[in-house]
Amino acid sequence: MAQILEFEKEIFAVENQIRELVSLSHMYDSIGDISHEIAKLRKKLRRMKYDTFNNLDGWQKTQVARHPMRPYTLDYINGIFTDFQELNGDRHGGLGAPIIGGMAKFGDLTVMVIGHQKGRDTKEKLLRNFGMPQPSAYRKALRLMEMAEKFNLPIVTFIDTPGAYPGVDAEERGQSEAIAQNLFVMAGLKVPIIATIIGEGGSGGALAIGMGNRVLMLEHSVYSVISPEGCASILWDDKEKVKQAADALCLTAQQLITLKVIDQIVTEPLGGAHRNHKRATILLKKALRVHLNALTQMSAEQLVEQRQEKFRNLGEFVTGPVKE
């Protein structure tokens, strides 16, 4: 059964009306030509989707970003790349299942693809730890990125995680060190890196594979230092204030491009990527092609310098008297 978000209920009601009328028109000739009524409803539906999804607040965007039918990393890998060869293991005894990675073809170009995978059914969700990586997953990602540099392969990452796994066992195995090591190494990799937030981008769990020359973000994804629920609990000791927290976090693509945290918003199909995986894949593929073409023209030194300068400038501010 499809999950219906609160603000989508009227949209689903109109969609059901259209389905019923189409079904009636096929079953009974006696009702006459109702194609005009169906066309009017379809026009109304498109307008409703446009008005609704162009006016979502931060918490509503978070709900869309977490939608269980939203395309995950494997969906984009299968739709954008060919000849994907998955590589596993961190060479320290860990599988690293919450992060998928391997070499693939993007047209004629061989690239290294790395991304979080949440899982669809219960079995896969448990295997992928609900998209929350343990240290072994970050060390696997690091191994693959270093391999990409060795063979001069561009790196494409897909970010979709509520955050790094916060369990005691993860901390005991060096969660913070694993994330920090990824950031340190990524800053100096001499190959192009493009990172795309496709769903949730949660804290260091996202940033550990997010230090790119280009950072893209799907239109209805979110990217923040903490979840709205966690923020509400810490600031107000009240999980019910998630909407207020989401607004304060400035976690939407539209807010983050203004703050220069990201470089491009990738448009989603009307109504969200979960409604049309194929169209969402096509739109993201076009954006990746543009940025890969530009970055592959840069020298290794230029790539490192541009990436480091980009992240040094985040959060930059100027002090002084306020201009009236």
C-alpha cells in the first residue's frame, strides 16, 4: 500500500477520481464521452501538485526525503550507469553493507560510484542497518576512493542517510576516526568528486562521502547537521517541535544553495522522485554529465585546490558595523 503523506491526501483523492472515471469509460459505453471531464481533472491534479510541492516547508521536505518509495542509490546506479561491479569489504574484517560501491561506466567514462543504501524490505533494511553506516562502511568507502585515485577514476557519491550509526559498538570501533579520516583523505584526492544528496543528508554520516568538487542536491532532499527530531529534543526537550526545528535548521535545497553549501538543485518530477523513478534518474543523469564534463577538464592540482577552497569558505562571515 502506498504511503500517503498528510499534505498529499487531496492529491491522492483527485488521482482516485481520475482512475475511477477512466475505468468507467472503458467498462460502460452508455455513460457517453467523459474525456473532457477527465482532462479537466488531470489539469486540476497537475496544478495541485505544482502548488503543493512548490510550497513545502522544511518538515514536509524531510518527510518527502524519507519517503519509503523514493529512489535509493541502487536505483540510480541501475538507471544511470552500466557494467556496475560492486566491491565489498574494508580489508579489516568488515563488510560495510550500508554503503554500496564499485566501478561502473558512465557512457564511455569509467567512474567509481559510492552511496548509502537504506533497503526496501525488512531483510535488506537490517542488512543495510537502515542506511546508517558503521566504521567498516566508511573504511570501505575510503578504500574505494583511494582505488579511484590510483586508477584516475572520477568519483560519484550518492548521499542518503539519517546519520552515522550511533551505537556503542560503532564508537568502540572508531566511528569518529573513520569519518574524520574520510574527510582528511577526500580533501586531497586528485580526481574529480561529485556528491549528490538524493534523500536525507544527515550530519557526519553524510559528509564522510560528501566532500566533492561539486555538491548537488535533489529538489526535495534535505541536508543538515542533525535531524529535526534530534534538534527539537536538544533545544526544547520536545520532539513535537520538529516543524520549528526543521525551519531553524535551514535544511532544504532552496535554503542551502543560497548559503552556498551546495552548487546545484536537481529538479525532481512533479510530485517528487518517489512518483517517477525513471524521470528522476534522467534528470540526475543530465546534471552529472554536465559536471563530469567540466571537472574532467581540470588538472589534479586544480581539483584539489578548488575542493579545499570550496569547503574553507563554508560558514565564512564578515564582522563590522551594521549598514543602515
